[in-house]
Amino acid sequence: MSRTRIAVIGLGGIAQLVHLPILSKFKDVEIAAVAEINKNRLNAVADKFSISGRFQDYNKMLDQVETDAVIIATPTNTHLKVASDCMPKQNYLFIEKPIARKYQEAKAINDLAKKHKCKVMVGMNQRFRPDAMLFKSLVTTNELGDLFYVKCGWARKQSSREKWMLKKSESGGGVLLDLGIVILDLALWILDYPQIDTVSAQYFFHNTKEVEDSAVIFLRCKNSTVINLEVSWSLYSEKQKLSLVSYGTKGIALLNPLRAYKRINEEYIDYSISNIKDDKNLFRKSYENELKHFVGGVRGLHPFQCTSDDSVLRMSIMDMIYKSAETKSEIKVGGSSEK
């Protein structure tokens, strides 16, 4: 079987540390070309991964190089423009999170994808962690009963030191669009996409000026489930990693590390199905699984998870979170968060 030819646009940290190292190890993938406006970075990265197709202008790359799929790993404010240029020439796109700065931009990308019949996957790697998938299986098989409360959080340094991340006009937001959208997506996925009823949020600018560096969010779902979410680039945390706890009528499960306890005769019995503890390995495996899933979708083996449809609905909730924080009020959400 011929190898899947993939091009990467944008050679910042996520491309250098994740996409290119992982894709270069896939035997069924060829990195056909890369595009990056910074010439020095372009050549240094292309040399490191022995990529001959290198362009400062991604449009020239799209015209001159035959590819099966494109990964967009550029600053968030460019996603709409780059995606709109790619879609007439590509059937498959992978856009790193967040899909866009705002709901309206996300909707524009999704509308263009439908117009051009382009399948778009958006990076939400936490769903692809081995322990998260085991966690999801506990919920799917009803081992925990009906979930009624999810408490989750993530306090760590910002994912990238690129200057654009701290400029609201380019990033769209701070820690909420860096860490918040990922763990919110994970919680909603585990809960099987309940409809959100109300949103209440507070954010803080302790060590930043234009974008928030900490936030606390409370979501009420129409099925009475509640989600409590805390994210921060600046709050002290001993472990600097995400955590998620789901409380159900039959038991409780905790993520990172994965543990589960089932209630039997008023006692909680350890029901853990895995003892995965290597967080660095989980981080890499989440991206490996995510990119394998993307390549499999390009090869027609399965439909994508984390589609642009899905991301539009996530962004609608994120817009409500920002609105609640800005107005210091609870917001009633219209529509749903269904996949």
C-alpha cells in the first residue's frame, strides 16, 4: 500500500516537538513538504527531518506538491485563512487546537469544509490518551452508573512560549483556549455530550495583560449533571498535570493516574483496570494515537473524531464562558454540545 503523503504548515513548537517526530516514525506516512514563513526555522527543521519539499509560501506548496492531507499548525488567528486556501485543493485537513479564536470563525471553517466536501479533524489529543480511553469505557459500560458531577482541572505553564499566544488579537484568549478547551472537550466526551444549560465563569489576569492566565468555570447540563473546571498558567500545582474526577450513582473514577472505585454494599471497592503512571509516555501516546487516527481517517479506515462540526459546538460554549467572565454573570446557553 502506498504511503500517505502529508504536508505541514507552520513549524512552531507543536510541529517540531510532536507532529514531525511522530509522523516521521510512521511507516505508512511520508512527510511530503513543510511550509513556514521564517526561512531560518524552515530550513533548520526541514534539514533535521530530511524533508526536501520546503516552502515559505504555503500556497506555492499546495500548487506544486501532491499531498493526501495537510496539517495546519499556525497561530490561531491564521487558521481560517489557511484552511480556506487549503480546502479547494485538499480533501483532508488536521487543524491544531483551538480551531479558531471565536465561534464565528469556527463556523466559517466548518461551512467551508461542507462546501468543499473537505473532512476536517481538530487536535484534541487528551481524548486519545490510553488511560482516558479506558476511563471512557468505564462510563460506556455503566460501571459508574449515571454520572452527575465531573470535577476537572489543569494548572501548568502555558503550552508554548511563542509571543502570539499572549496577544488576544492573535490567540483569541489565554489559558481557556490553551488548556481549558482541551479538558472541557475531554469532560463532555466522557459524559457523551450532554446539552449545556447555563455557564458561569470567572477569569484572572495575575501575570498577563491581554489574555487570562487563570479561570474557574461552572457548567450546568440540562440532564442535571454539573461540570466544575479550573485551569491556570500561574496557580501553584505540585504535579502540573490535568486531573478529572467523575462521580456516578454506582462509583467514582479519577484520571491521572487512572483509578476507579465501585460502591458495593455501602463500601467502595477498588475497581481500577489499569495502573498507567508514566505521564510523559501518556502525553506522547495521546499524540501518537491522535495522528494514527487522522492517518487512518485519510486512508478511509474510519470516520474522524473531533471534527470541525464538533469543534463549532465546543467554541460556542467557549464563547459563552468568555461572555460570562466578561459580564460577571451566569449565561443561559442556547443549542447543545452534541457531537
